Amino acid sequence: KMIIMDEPTSSLGEKEVEQLMKTCRDLKSRGIGIVFVSHKLEELFELCDRVEVIRDGQYIDTRDIKDWTNDSLIAAMVGRSLDNLFPKEFGTKGEVALKAEHLEEGGVLHDVSFEAYRGQVLGFAGLVGAGRTETMRAIFGADPLDGGKIYIDGREVHIKNPGDAIKAGIAFLTEDRKGQGLVLAESIRNNLILANLKGFCDGAFLNQKRIMEIGTQNIESLRIKTPSIDEIVGQLSGGNQQKVVIGKWVNTDAEIFIFDEPTRGIDVGAKIEVYNVMNRLVKEGKCVIMVSSEMPEILGMSDRVVVMREGVVKAVVDRDSKHFNQESLMKAAWGGTLDD
């Protein structure tokens, strides 16, 4: 009589989402009730008859869908009105921080080349299976390259594994935060130091005072909602888990930050806080690379966009280009050519 769906579209492609929506409508027509938990507002407006908002474990409001607007729903979710879902701030464009030349990975990546600058967000757009995540994993040394070169600040680097990448100043916020980004059974304190254990050691021993100081700063600056720094990470919400992943990498000496699907499965308020971290990094002169399947996010936060399809770079579009719009980027993602 009742089906509960908790973030059912978080890892689905566009066609799969359409099929799920059709299935849900069929179930409704047969008198089956659906509780549909989602942070994607367009899905709520497409499918739901009533929407209830819960924030920080507290009931906020319930209304018929016709009585909600996009703005009022967002305001209820985050506790304040929002003038801009994507609070983009611009840094000062600096030198090329990361340059990839002719990257090849058997059957997956084909002649992938691009440049990412300090003080900017470089977005990576494309359909599921386009090779965006595979490109980032190869750069980070998680998957071996068959050919190509990587340069950091103009110097060629040879990255054989993630340890080499970290030493070279690269941070990688994986799309799979639960499986690859965190140790869910460990505390916030322990997760925050994972990427830079040496930096928290005095000789052979961990400096617990320094860990507590930096960890407390992370919790405050990233607005991690937790009763204690010793809270088990697996007990946190998705948004707060993502903030712990960010904190882990902020605690390194990284100059290049790769965000792979950074806001997948987190609420609107947490998304904005992630965007603010990106803003802060580019204003500090860092380089940010963002892989996202959400086109509004790509357009809202990127200074330049690389569009990939089937392991090939199809287009590179600057923010001031006439092609910096959803229609053009999707055209390239589907294999079309952008006119000059």
C-alpha cells in the first residue's frame, strides 16, 4: 500500500529518472501511496501532491504542492530566503595550475587535453559514461594512464598513485564519499586528518592538541552540524559527511581541488555551503575542478566548462562565450559541434 523512496534518483541518468517518474505515476494511479524523499526540487514539483519540509530533525511545514513555489520551498529548507542558488564569486585568474596533454586510458579516455587555472572553477560536463570521473581518477593516480602528460605549475609530474598526487598538491573529493572518501565507522576527528597524517605528527606520535584545534576550526568554518568532534561520521547527514571530506582535504597543502559530484544527495543549504568553500578556495588563488551532472550547477559555478563525450573532449567553453548556456553544452554532450 505504501512505498518509501529515499533519494531514488541520486545516481540515475536522465533517461532512468524519466522511467522512474513514469513508474511512480503508474503506482499512484493504482492507489499506491509513495513517500518520496528528495533534494531535487524539480522532482517534487513533477511528482508530488503534498510536500513536507524537515530541517535539522525538526518539522517545518506541510503544504499542497500548488501552495509551494520554488523560492518558498528553498527558504523553508534552509531557514532563510535565498536570492541566488549559486552564490558565484570570482577570483583573480592566475597561471595554469594543471595542464593535461593527450591523456589516454585504454578504451576509456582518448586524447584528453585541457588547462585549469588558479583563481577559477573549471567545470566538467557530460552525460553518464562521458569519461569525466575517469579523467579525474587518472590524474589523481587512482587509475593508470596509458599515455599523455600532466603538468603542475608548468612542471611535468609523474603520478603513479594517489600518494604521488597528494605530494604534488592535488586533492580529490570523490563522488563516492561513503565508500572512498570517508571511514564511516571512525570519528570526525580521525577522518579530518586522514589525508595528512604526517602534518599532524610530532615525530612518531600524533599531536592530539593540534588535531583538536584544527578539527574544531574545521567544524566551525565548514558549519559541520555535530554534537562533538568525536561523533562517528556514519551518524552524520549526507551534507555534513561531505563537509568532513572537504575538511580532510583543506587540511593538506593542496593547491588543486577536484570536486567530483560535490553536491550529490545533499540538501540545498549544504549545497550552498559547498559552493562557498569553492568561492573561498578560488579567492585564495587555488585551482578548483568540478565534475557535475547538474547543468544548472555547472553554469552557476564554473568560469570555464569542458564538455566530454565517450572519453573525448568535445568543447571548452568560457563563461563569456555565447555558448555558455544549457542548450549549447547539452548539444556538445550529445556529440554536436558548436559554431563559432
